[in-house]
Amino acid sequence: MQERLDALLSAARTELAAAADDGAMEQWRVTHLGRRSEVTGLLRSVGSLPREERRAAGQAANAARRELEEAFETRQSELRRGADGAQADVTMPGYPVRLGSLHPLTRTLREIRRVLAPLGFRAVSGPEVEWDRYNFELLNIPADHPARDMWDTFHIHDKARPGELLLRTHTSPVQARVMEQIQPPVRVIVPGKVYRYEDRDASHEAEFMQVEGLAIDKHITMADLRGTLTYFVRAMFGPDRELRIRASYFPFTEPSAEAEMSCHACDGDGCPVCGGTGWIEILGSGMVHPKVLADVGYDPDVYQGFAFGMGVERIAMLKYGVTDIRSFYRNDLRFLRQLR
Amino acid sequence: MRVPFEWLRELTGIEASVDDVATRLTNAGFEVGAIHRAGEHWDRIVVGEVARIDPHPNADRLNLPTVNTGSEEIQVVCGAWNFEVGDRIAFAPAGARLWDPYADEPVLKELKPTRIRGVVSRGMLCSTKELGISDDHEGILVLDPDAPLGQPLAEALGGEVVEFELKANRPDALSVLGIAREAAALYGTEVRSPIPEARPNEDGASESVVLGIDDAALCARYSAALVHDVKVGESPARIRDRLEQAGVRPISTIVDATNYVMLELGQPLHAFDCETVRGGYIGVRTARPGERLVTLDGQDRELTPETLCIVDAEGPVALAGVMGGLDTEVTDATSTVLLESATFDPISIRRTAHRLNLRSEASRRFEKGLPPELTVLALRRCVQVIEEIGAGRGEFLTADAYPAPSDPEPVSLAFDRIERLMGVAYDRSEVRQALSALEFGLEEDGDELRVTPPFWRRDVTAPADVIEEVARLVGYERIPDTLPTGQVMDLAPGEIDERDDEVRDVMAGLGFAECVTYALTSEARMARLVPPDLLDAPPDAPLGDADAWAEVRETAMNDAGRSLTDRLLPLDREPLRLRNPLSMEENALRLTGLGTMLETLRANRRHADRDLLLFDYQPAFLARDGDLPEEPNFLTAVIGERVSADRWNETGTVELPFVRGVVDELVARSGVPTDQASHDDLQHPTFAAGAAAAVTYKGHLLAAYGEVDAEVAAAFDLDERAWALLVDMPAVRAASAGAPSFSAWSEYPSALRDLAIVVDAEVTQAEVQDIIQRAGRPLLQSARLFDEYRGQQIPAGKRSLAYALSYAAPDRTLTDKQADRAHNRVVRALQHRLGAELRG
């Protein structure tokens, strides 16, 4: 009995060492551990042995079976770990996984929204084709005002109402639209496409994205504007950024301010990104002009607040180190994949 | 506006450096765009004197001046003749660097000794262009006779010019005096106004000219003076230098004097040759029908009735505030000049200048609105300048026609209003000091402040304007950082739909790269979306006319195609067109993004080595009568190639069902029950026949997809196959059941049965699926197609479909027998209804 078991074990081990895949393993299992295997046959035959031999034969056969089972488990885990138990080559590339990508402008817009949401700013949108009234008149830019030169405008052919339809030159008309419809407190940001009648070059686009911010309440101050902008540039460009503002002019704000942040590339030491000045112009802003408030039906003696506006491409260019604004609209996959 | 820094210094007495002044003015809102240091490269260029001029032995058009630099005499070869012995000139010895006047781009070149027609030239007499001062290359620069010999030119010419980028609200800043006032306020110095005291004869009457203003709304004030004994000639170097540095070309004494005063005080003046003014009358009125004027540029212009003109007794002599007339121009023969200094209506001037495309230094100032007080002051100063340079003798007219005097309105505000707006406290003394420095009149009544702006600050009309003056004079760096507090706002109208974010995420998750494309496109680009011969459209109607489209709808489309044309691909509609396109390539707003996306696909074909799966999710623009256009967000996806991976091995495959898989996932994620959306054959000329489908839900078109028609693809320069997917996301949203709802599944194991049948090729999968679903009730959980086969192993005209079916009961484990019984019902139904045969 023991001899037969030894021979059987030895043969089974040799075969097991040669089994290299799941199929061979299964075949081995059926041959050596299945219902018709030799070990099973031997176990069954124990009953027919003389009573005094039964106990030893039974123990020997069971031990052999356990040994075969263990050998099988060991080999199985060897195979799972790698062929012949060798270390897997972890430098093999992964199987190709194919996710697509979001456009860098979409990612930048989302980041701006995410940064400003905790301050209570809700994101709203408005029409890209606008009435002159919302794009200019309600923003304290009457017809024939020289300030109109600040926005080169695309006009739309419209026989019924000539001169009234245009492509919005900024997202600011949405300020007026929101304020016309709801009473303060107002706290919105307005992302969206805007249009300028302007030849394209590395730093100018005829179509680009802006984000507008507007906060109106009874006691929103210029200091709140400055604090919001400081919070914004630090959230977008890192906690070490400094903000500075200087006097400027926009028809729809008074006082108006141009905001600059210390250069994120050189920490303000001066480098090509900031043109050697250490500062980067980042947005225009100011306290909403009382005339704008009055024109939408707010009492400018009660309500006040701030507005700011920035170019999304400019933020994205700074964040990703893009030097030509037109790259965003060429949709070259090499560009889109890099910035995914 | 370019301001010579020494001029600013002269009017302010500021001793700080140009950089410091530029920074402080910029921070106060007077943005400095650039500081031009004309002398930066003039390291070796000095003031020289022409000691002798010899003729060139070999060339009549050249001469040989010898220049005395104070330390040596150097002979050069020169081609210019506008100098004499004794003139002081700018001399560049060999080794100096000069701007190359013949290069297209600014290039500095080092001067070397050269032999010109046999004579060695060891230096050069410089023109203003070579020095980089102006574009004038007509002759060499002759300096003031007092310029010290041998002095570096940079010192002699005075150096820096500050270029301001001024804002539309400050007409006063378009003058050296205006900027000087601001700078003096910032530095606490006194402005040294160049405006002379009133002259005793200022009210004197003249019999020679009568003035008249027809419409005081268009001309608030018209002042004039006569200049007798006029000497037209070259102005002194001091005047010419300042004009040139400010970017104004010197012409002759009288004209230079008017330009000088315009730069200095901001008031444009115009000089008429008085003898050419007919009838002793000068008036201001709008043009009459048929009137014409030959302007200074020689153009004979017909005047529209809204054009504001200066007229004499017989007709127009100048376009008010825009351009003078040729007939009354000051010439060498002029002996008496009439100087005009007027306040014209800004809107009228702006319109005329825009209409005629004549925007000048004068019109730029008028259109920002000048104060009437300035006319007489500027006239006084101009007469003074003319007399100083010996170009004539002034006589004032009574001719100050000022029909409607007006003063700036005072503005009242409470002191604490400043803190309320700015969020920072200012001392009252600071407020007073800032406003007084800017020459505002102040009166106080307890906590109330009454501010009267000076006449040149008509932009200040409200408390916020006054607060801005205080804040910027004190400096914005005083403003601290705080965060807004208070209530959160209610839901806003037009709130951005976060589901739009999800659409982008789903598409990116499915392997597509998001593109952001231009909304501006061309009609031609959209017209290329149908095969070229289909519409037979004339070139002026690139999208085709209504009749042609009616026929296309009838003959080249089925119902699905027509329904697609109604909205999602509305090529038969008029697009919104631009009145002023940048080019014909972008003259309209898009009706669909498909054309632009096919171009993007084409552009990426040239170099892409991976998937070509692109999408764009931006609005289309659909015109509506008398209203703003509708701007629905349409999803446009294009597919050129897709690789699927088997371990590391990548194989390219795109077939229609891949596109359907994308649309199904997108629609399902938007909450539309996909099993209830139907996919039907789509016939539309943009898509290949027999390879496109329309997706509808309860009769509404949600999407269309398919292979792009080969001719259309070729029109976009695509020679490989391309697929397109268009989704009307607003329609998908409308069909959405909202948030998905939970339904329980069976906790008992499922019984799986595979089924392969052979049916007629015309039988659609939808029909088979429908029969399986009905017959399998109630135990059938799902029937998933896993293969389709057509070919040699089955008869022609047939196809085989294979499904994996899953059966389960909610309350028990199915026995084999129960599962078999349910499955057999399905098999029998297929055999009975479709004549399907089971395939081994």
C-alpha cells in the first residue's frame, strides 16, 4: 500500500510541476484528486482490507490525499504569483486604458466655480447674443459714449431692429439680467463666451471666455472686494500670492480697480512670465456704479456691492504655461491630452 | 498720450525720477503703458557743429561736411542738404549705434567707417528716424543753436517720454496740464499753470469778423482771436522737440502753436486763413442738403445733414472738430489768421469722425466732452505762444459766443459714506487734503461734505465719484482684506445646470476629448454638410433657398431626416449673420457645430496616433422673430478612429453600434429610459444612406448618429470614414424621468440560457428583442445580444443572432425544469412569429 502511495505521489508531483495553466491544473486535479483518481480508489478499497491493516492503510491514504491537496494549493498560488513562481515584470506597461479628456477651459472654469462657491457665489449663465440695452445701456455705457471704444463689437444683421442685436462683449450684461429679476442679496458668478471684433494673435482672441462676479447687499464694501480677490488668487495660484489693486476706470463701477497678483512663477522676483515686473494683471473690478443699481431698480442709497471680471484663457494660460491664446480653440489632441 | 517728462516736470516742479512718477500715476489710475527713453542707445552720439561743407569730388548728390565735436574735427559723407555751416547737429561717430532707417523692423546697427564713392566717411549726421525719435527721414536733425558742443545728445534732447494709456472718463487727462495736476496732487507740489493772465484787450471788439452759433446744443461755446502780421515758418527747436516727442509732426509756426496748446491744455484749436473767410462771418451749424467741402486731405466730401460744420457767409469751411477745409488752410502767404477755440457736442463729433473714418487728436478730445471754460484760456495761451515765437500779433474778438453757461454741480455726501463704501476709515483731514489737492471746492456742514469739482472735472457728479477721488489719492493700499458677510442668496435665474457638467464627464469617461470651438463660422462651412450638387445653390445664398430645401426635404429625407432638419441640424434655416465679420470664414453664428468639428477631426487626422473621438458641447444659435435667438446646448461628437485593446494589442474598429453604445449611455445617464427610446432608420443627406439612425422618445427626436456621407466627408477633406453623433440635450432633459429610482432585484440565483437563432435578414433586432421580452414574462430578467453572424455557414438572406438570457423568480430558486419551460416559450414564440430556426 505504502509503496503504491509513494509511487503515486512522486508521479503526481512531477506532473504538477509541469502544469502551467488553469487547464492543466484542472486536468491534474481531476486525475489525482477526482472521484476516479487513484487515491480515491485506494481510500474506497480500505474497507476491503483485513481489519488489522485498515487503520494504517486508511491513515496512509488520507495523508497522501492531504499531501496531494497541499501540493495542488501551493502550485496554484505559485502560478497566480507568476509563471514558475518567478517575480512579475512590473515594468511591463499597463493595458491601454482609454478615458477621454475635459478641455482645459472647462477645467479652469470648474476650478473657479469651486473656489468661489464656498463664499456663496452661485454660477449663472445668460445669452451670448444680446441686446445693446443689456450689453451697454444698462451698464452705464450710453450710445455714442467714448467708453464704447473699450469694446469692439460684432453686430448682428437684423432688419426688424437694426443696431440692437450684438454678440456680447463681456459677461457683464448678465449682472443686469440677474438684478432685474431678484432682490438683494445677490452673489453670482457668470462664466461664458464673449466676443470682440479684434484680429487674433498670440494674446488676443475674437472669441474667449470670461467669468464675472457680482455681490450686492446692504454693506458689501471695497474691502470685501479686495478680500475676495485675495482669497481667489491664493486658492487658484497658491497661498503665497499677494494681491495689489490700483485705480482704474470701467463705466459700470465706481471706484474701479485693476488687480494684480505677485507672479506665481518667480514669487515676485521678476521673470519672463510677469515681464520682469514680479506682478501679473489678473482682473478688473470695482464697486457697482450707483447708476447701474438704479437702472435695474435697486436703491443705490441702500444697496451697494462689487463686481469683477476676468479672462478664463488668461487664468488657464498662467496655470498651464500656455503662451498662445489661440491654442485653446485649435483643439489639437496633442494639446488636449497634455492638459487633461 | 505721449508726454515728454521734462514738460511734466516744468509744470509740477516734481524732482522724483520718471519711474517713481510713472508708478504713482499708474496706481492712481493714470496708467503708464511705456516709458520711452529716446537716448538709451545714444551712448556716443553728441552735439556737433558743421564747421565746413566741401563738395564731393565724385558725386553731385553728396557733400562732405566737416563736423566739430568740440574736441576734434571729423569729415563725413552726407546725402542730405538741409543744414548750413554753423548749424548744431546730432553727430554719430564711427562705433555709435543707430536705428537702421531702411529696415522693416526696428534694428540697431553699429556705424563703421565706410568709403563712399572714393571718400572715407568716419561718422554720420543723424535724421530723427535714425535716432529713433520719429519716422521722419527727410533730412538730418538740426538742433537748437544753444545746444552745447560735444554734449551727449541724450542730455541735449532731454530724454524720457512717458506714454499714458488714458481712460475714457477723463478728457482733462489728454493734456500735459491735466496729468501735471494729478501728479502735483500726488506729490504735494503746486501746479505751475502755463495759462497767462487775462489780457487787457481781451474783450476788445473787432469789426472784421462776426461769430454765430446756430445750435447751442451742438456748440456750447465758440471763441476766436485774430492773429495779424503772421509769419509762417519753422518753429523754434523747443516747440518742435516737444511736438515730436509727443508724436505730433511739426509743420509751421501757426499750426505748431495750435498743436502745442492742444497737447498742453487739451483744447484743440484750429487756424483759418482769415482772408479766405468770406463775408466776415464765421458760424457753426449743421450742413444743408447738397453742401460739399474739400477737406485738408484733398477729399471732396458731400456733407450729410447731421454733420456739424464751421461756415462762412457762403458755406462750409471746416468739419467742426474733425478736419479743416483746404480753401481756408494757413499757407506761407497767409498774413492774418483766425484762431478758433470751441466746445463742440461730443456725440456729434464722435459720429462724424466715425462716419468719415477721420479720427484725429482733435476729435478724440472733443468726443470725450471738453469744458467750455477752456476755450478762452487756450486761446489766450495760444496767442501768447505765437507772440513769443514771433509768428504774429494777437487780437481778441468779442467773439466769445457762449449762449448757455454752465457750472459743475456740487456733490453732497456724508463723511461716513466713504467708510461705508470702502470698508476702511479715512480721517476727515485726509479727505479734505486729497480733495483740495485736486482743486475741488469744499464746504462742510457738520457731518455733511459739499464738494464742488473744478471746471475740468465734469466726470465727478455723484458721491461715489468723490469717494473714488479720495481713495485713489490716499492710495488703494489702505484698503484691507475682508470677506463679505451676510445672507446667502436665493436661487438665481439662469443658474448653471450641473447636468451640463455631467454630460461632459460622461463623454470624457467614454473616451472622447472635449473641444471648445468657435461659435462663429461661415455659411459655406455649414453648406458643406450636404453634398455639393444637392442644393445647386447660388453663391450668394450658400445655405440654399427655401424652394431647393423643400425639394431636398421631400426627396432626400425620411420623416426622421425631416425631424432632424427641424431643429438639431437646421441647415435650411437662416443663420444669424454678422454685420461686420472679421472675414467671410466667420460671417455667421453656427446652426450646428458639426462642420467645425469635422474640420477639427481632419486637422487631428494629420498627427493623431490614438483615438479620434472628439466632442463639443456649446450652444447653437437659432433665430427667433423679434426676440433673442434660442441658444440650445447641442452635443456634437465626431469619431474618426477608435482603438480597443486586447491586452496590449490595439485594434481599430468603429461601427454603428459603437456610436449607439455612446448615445445609449449618455441618454440613460440623463434619466431617459433607454429601453423606451426607439432607434429608427435615418435618411438625411449629411449621413450615409443605410448607416444612420434617429433616436426618438415618445415622438420627440433626441439624437441622430451615423456614418457621415462620403461626399460630405470629402468636402471636409476627410478621405477616411467618419461618424457623427448629434444630441439635443434640452430634448433629452425634457424626456428625463429625473433622478433614477430604485427597484429590487431577485435575491435568488438566476438560470442562464443561451439562444442562437437564424432569421430573415430583414428582421430587425428590435423585433426579435420585443418577442423575447413578451414571451419571456414574467421570469425573464434580461436578454443580452452577444453576437451577430451573416455568412457562409447560414443560408443567404438570413442572419443569426445570439442572446444570453437570464431567468429568475423573486421568491425562490428556479429549478432547471421551470427555467427550461420559460425558455421554451421564448423559443416557440420566435419560431412561430418569425420562422426562426435554432442554430446548433
